[in-house]
Amino acid sequence: MRMKVALCFFLILLPALGSAQPGRRKVSEGNRAYAEKRFDAALDAYQDALIEDARAPVIHYNLGAALYQKKDYEKALESYDRVFETDDPLFQSRAHYNLGNTLYRAGRLQEAIQAYEEALKLNPEDEDARYNLEFVRNKLKQDAQPESGGPQDQKQDQESQSGEQESREDQEQQEQHEQQEQQEGSEQQKQQEARDSEDADEKEDHRQSRPDERRETTMTQEEAERLLNALSEDQDELQKQKARAAVGSGRADIDW
């Protein structure tokens, strides 16, 4: 985008009134500083020149150009308002061109269009003004288009947003349901594993306890055998005692 401020040099636009022209030296200093992009120094020089000649359109023109470069657009517009006291059409054309640039930067697009149109009336060959005019017109059309596209588009946007919201909610619910099922399945699996582990422990405990039971059964049998042996021995002893008693009873008693 070419948004150029044309600097009007004093020696070209100011009528040749000789070296005695008020403010001539200061304007020349300002022009040199402007060309070197030392815009603060240019402002000081142009303001000093206005002290010597407050009505000179060229000084106001150059001051406006320097203020534009400093992005002080409101003060630049004030300076350009003092420019159009000259009858030179070329000078006025460049002034309208710079005015259009400044209005554009200030966000006043419709006024900028009018300034470019005026510049082209005064100088139809000004291609910079023509380019900027079309650029600002297109910019104004773009800014005039509603972002939402009107009530119908707003309704469609709302319905679309509502549908997207419902879709997101459904998806979130589905994800939550799946997560819940996974958690329940995991919990059931853990419970089953715990039950399996308990069953395995019980079986192991049972296997470990069986030898002891067998040992207890074996001990009981041994004790029974000992008891039977003891009873058998007692029975034998009893039979022997009876036999001895029978022998003793067969002897004849001495009759005294």
C-alpha cells in the first residue's frame, strides 16, 4: 500500500520573492532535516519559520508532512487546513493528497476519499491519489459489511453453535459413559482377581493342612495298637494267674 506524504520544497512552491522571504532559511533547514528523516528537527525548523511568517501555506504544508511522519495526525490535519489559501492548483492537489493520507491514518475514511477525489480533480494524472482512492474505497466497503451477515446468518450461526455445543456435550457424555464402563469393568476384574486369589489361598491352606490330619490319624492308630497290646498282655497275665490258682487247689490238705 503506497501511502506517501509528498514534501513540498520551499524553493519550488513558494513564489520567488528572493532571499528576503520570511522564514526561508528555517524552511530550508526543515527540508534538509526531513529528507534525512530527522523529523523532530524538521518540526522545530518549520515552527520557527511560522514565527516569521504565520500565514505561509508552504510552511503549514511542510509542517503537516512532518507531523504526519510523527504520527500526530490530528495536528497534521490542523496544519493542512491552513494550506488552501493559495491559488496554485498543483500545490492544492498535493495538499489534498497529503490530507487524504492523514485522514486515512486518523480513521476518517469517507473524508479521505473526498480528499483524494479533490486531488484528482486538480491533477487527473496523480496516480498515487488514484491508487489510494481505490484502496480506501475497498477498505470502506469491507468495513461496512456486517461481520455476522444479518439476522438470518446470526440465526444460522446460533443454530450451528447450538448444534456444535450439543454435539460436544453428546461426545462428552459418551466419553464419560465409556470411562465409567471401563472403570466398572476394571473394578469387577479386580474383584474377580481378589476372589480367585482367596480361593487359591484356601486351597493351598487345605493342601498344607492335610499332612497334619494324616499324621493325627496315624498317631491315633498307633495308640490303639499299643492299647490293644497292653490289653493282650494283661489278658495273658490274667490267664497265667488263673492257671496257678487251679494248680494250687488240687493239693491235699493235711489233716491234723
